[in-house]
Amino acid sequence: MKLIILDRDGVVNQDSDAYIKSVEEWIPIPGSLEAMARLYQGGYRLAIASNQSGLGRKLFSIDDLNAIHRKLTRELSALGAQVEAIFFCPHAPEAKCFCRKPLPGLLHDIASRFQIDLRGVPCIGDSLRDLDAAIAVGASPILVRSGKGEQTIACHAGDLGTTPIFADLADVADYILAC
């Protein structure tokens, strides 16, 4: 099985330091949904692993989050693709849970759901915590410059090692599909 794991905010949709709290605030990054559709049509299954601490902080409700994810799946479906599963951590950082990236809990859940070893599975994110979670399970971390990617590069250049860096999800899709 070919699987790709995506962070949501900053990779698929525009990010906000004030959190994405409503359907109206959820705006896809130009080309991201088309990139997901190309990957899906190229034989890849897509999963999302996303920290959503706004739930734990009571900035939005589970109904709001579900509505955002319905919008994502509806727009992706219109392009002939689907996300197989969306996994999220609802906890605030102080909860110190195992599912909040950079810890690998969400990725372990994905591995269990798909009954797959994540070694070598591309994990695309825009922050060091996304990359660290991928490394913890032996997946292949990929950094995008979109979202908080430029900030990640500026603040953690020495921690990125040989992690491939791309402009955005569309560039990652081009690379993966060309291999």
C-alpha cells in the first residue's frame, strides 16, 4: 500500500496563529487540493495527522472541526479524490498527551488503522514537530515552506539534517509522482 501522511494547517490549508476555528476560516493553499487529487489518482492513500489544540483550549467545538473536515472532503471529492482518514490531537500542550506531535501517537494510530509499517512513508509538514513525529516512527519527513515552513527553516536549520524541503504540497506531489 502506498500511503502519504499530511499535516493539515500550513500544508493543506492556510494557517493562522489565531487557529482555524470555522469553515469560513478554512482556506486551501492554492494548488494543495489539486496536489492531493493527483497523489490519490496516482495510487496513494491519503491520511491527515493534525494537532488541533484549539479544541482543548475551547476556541472551537468538535462540531466546528467536523464541519471544516466536511468542507475539505467535499472540495477534494469534487476533484475526484478522498482522504482515507483524518486523525487529530484535541489536547492543549499542557495535557502532555502521547498523541500531540512531536510525539508519535497520531502516527501510531494511523499505522494501526491501515495495518502498515510507516518506515519510508512520506510525512509532509511545515513544522519541526511534524518532522520529529515522522522520524520517531521511521517515516520519511518532508518539509514544505508554506504555512510555518519558512519560520521552521529560519529557526531550526541545524535540526533539519537531510530533510527534503519543497515550496508547497504541489511541489511535493510533482516530486513523488515523478519517482
